[in-house]
Amino acid sequence: MNPDATETYLPGAAFLVALVPDEDPNLQPAIRVYSPDERVVPYEIMRWFMEQVADQVERCRIGFEQEEPEAVD
């Protein structure tokens, strides 16, 4: 653990947890989604999804800056 790192804890249970398998380099990281139907999402899928989200956010911001509401529908 890095003694210089700043950590913030929020009340309540974690919703997403990153699982980084350090015991076996052949295992891939994953994201665990805590819910009644607990799921584990492979890291590459979560990464792809977040890239799609980032692209959509950028598209919306550009649309708002250009005052083109139809661009953000």
C-alpha cells in the first residue's frame, strides 16, 4: 500500500469492485457488479463499454457547445 496515496471511503457497500488477479498472470482482470444477481464483467468488456460512454459524452458536449440539441438525442 502506498502511504502517500489519498483514499476516500463512501458509506455503504461497494457497487463495483475491480478484481486484479496478482497470483496468476494468465488470469484477466474483471469488474464485479454487486446486485441481487451479482455479475462479473470481464475487464475488456468494461473497457469497451467505458470507451463507448466516453465517446457519447464527448459527442453530447460538442452538441451542447454548438447549441445543436438534435446532436445529443
